[in-house]
Amino acid sequence: DVLPMVCHDLTPVGRLDKNSEGLLLMSNDGKFIQHFIDPAHQEPKVYLVETSATVDDALLDAFRNPFQLGPRTTL
């Protein structure tokens, strides 16, 4: 609704999760969108997380390794 009419054929490339902020890519190129969001292509993503809790080396090590999160295993 906030984009000019000339941009209404753009589609978001991915998504921003609730309570997050950042750059949202938009495109009208379906092949680009599918390539970019397809997990098989493993496009790198970088997340910056801020927390009010103390993060020590043990906690960081736990997040650096795959772990079970509900029915899925993280990478």
C-alpha cells in the first residue's frame, strides 16, 4: 500500500519475521525470487541479534552446532 502504483507488480523476496526489521528485497523476476529463496541454493544470510541477557562462550558454542528445534534440526 505504501509503494507507488508503478511498483505494485513487485513481490517480496523472502520475508521479515514478526518483531524484526531490516532490508526486504523486492523483485518482479520470478526466476530470481525462486533461486534466492530455494534452500537448495543456500544463499548466505546474516542475522544480527541483540539481547539483554548475558551471552557466554558456552551459550555461543551451543548455537554454533546443530540442535533440535521442535521437529527440525538447525544447521
